[in-house]
Amino acid sequence: MRHVEVGGGVVVVTGAGSGIGRALCERLATASAAHIVAADRDAVAAEETAHLIGGDRISARHLDVRDEQEVRTVVEETRAHHGIVDLYCSNAGVISRGGVEVPDEVWQQEWEIHVLAHVYAARALLPAWLERGRGYLLGTISAAALVNEIDSAPYAATKSAGLSVLEWLSITYGDRGVRCSALCPQGVRTAMLTEDNFLAQGALSAEEVADAALAGIADERFLILPHPEVREYFRRRADDYDRWLRGMRRLRGRLAAGAAEETA
Ligand SMILES: NC(=O)c1ccc[n+]([C@@H]2O[C@H](COP(=O)([O-])OP(=O)(O)OC[C@H]3O[C@@H](n4cnc5c(N)ncnc54)[C@H](O)[C@@H]3O)[C@@H](O)[C@H]2O)c1
């Protein structure tokens, strides 16, 4: 038996006011989810998502995923009104640019949104999931967790840590019916991806990524790679780390030279 049937299931999506989160809500609605809670720290954007989809099987809610109490309240309220959350899409994210010089506040913010948010969700969801032996956590991570992110040290580091949390949850609770998936796209055409990012070229639409996510959930696959080439990059890293690092340095050099040419 599958651990979650999206059709007829109760779902929470964080970061649902935009991009991949909004597309996930749309696809989940099409797949006949029983109820979708579209949650975002931008409450107006969450309302827009609910309005766009329409009907009474979606509701919007303010949620800052950095606030554990608020995460717990969303999970409890959802259970009270619609039933135990079957699928929780921990999708909210932000990105900064820069390296180790980036101020601590920015590192801290990304740590809270990309790592602690999954921890808070797990704490709120696990008791009911373990009791009934079933539940599904989808984390929107990023290919940055597998092959780094040249433009942003905080993003690469916190996305890797977020992946690790999901792996740990899967190892620890997988035999008790808790399923986890890590959605790891490269570029996706959303507000987050600036046009000057080299990943913009091969970028997918948010809808394509949401489709890949739902297909991965149906297969109960841990690693969901909407860009299939990422599997090969990840394999190369594991095969020969030093060679992979040399290749990444060359890529970084080419990108820096291209940027210098553009501004010259
Ligand atoms: N766009 C890409 O190229 C790309 C690639 C790989 C992974 N991702 C990941 O996909 C996820 C969704 O990003 P997107 O591309 O749709 O970007 P987006 O900017 O369109 O959407 C992000 C949403 O998250 C919300 N959000 C941010 N901080 C929040 C918080 N503290 N609490 C609740 N909501 C918050 C924002 O209000 C926004 O609605 C992120 O986790 C991102 O890191 C994006």
C-alpha cells in the first residue's frame, strides 16, 4: 500500500504564495487532494494562490516557517478541521548571494528556513504519523545540496543540511511508515531565479517541477531530480571528489570571466 494517496489526502504546502509552492498547490488540486492548506509568510500571496485555484478544498494561511509555534498551530488546526496531515510539503525558501563574508543574520535566516523548518515540521507531524503508521514529508531542497551553488555559500550549506535532515528522518522512521522525499531541482523559472544566473538557461517551469514532485511521491522515491542530468553530476562528485572540485573551479572561472565581459 502506498503511504500517501494525494487524491483524497490532506496537504500543507509552505511557501505556497509563489513559484514551486503555488504550482504544487495547483497540481495537488488537480490530483483531487481532499484539502490543501496554502501557507506562506506572505499571507496576501497565499490568498492569491487559494483564489486562483478556487473552491473550498483549498484555504490560505499565514505561516512563517521559522516560528515553531506557528508551524505546530498550522498542523494542529489542519487536523482539527480536515484530518491528520497526509502530506506536508516543506517548500519555503530564500536565497542570498555571496560567500563567507555574508553577515551572520543572513546565514541564520537560511539555516532557519532551509533546515529548522523541516525539523519543526517533523516535530509537529511525527506523533500522529507514528501512531497511525503513515505520513509523507516532501522537502523542496535543491540540486545545490548535491553539487553546491557557486553564487551562494549560505544557500549551498543550508540546503545540504536540509537534505541531511530528510535523510535522517527517512533512516530513522522509514520502517515505521514515514516517507520522505527531497525535491532537488536545478534552475526553476520563479521569482528566485535571476536572469543573470547561468542556471536560467536550462531552467524548468514551476509546473514541470511540481509534476516531477507528484510522480516521485507516487513512486515513494527519496531523491526527486526534475533535471535528470543532476544524477550524473552527483555521481561524478562521488566517484572522484577532487576531479569534481577541479571541474567546479573551471566552471566558476568561466562564469566569472563571462560576467566580467558583460560589464566591460
Ligand atoms: N527557483 C529555483 O531555481 C530553485 C531551484 C532549486 C530549489 N528551489 C527551492 O524551491 C523552493 C521554492 O522556491 P521558488 O523557486 O518557488 O521561489 P519563490 O521565491 O517563487 O517562492 C518562495 C516562497 O517562499 C516564501 N517564504 C520565504 N520565506 C518564508 C518563510 N520564512 N516562511 C514561509 N514562507 C516563506 C516566499 O514568500 C515565497 O512565496 C525554495 O525552497 C527554493 O530554495 C528553487
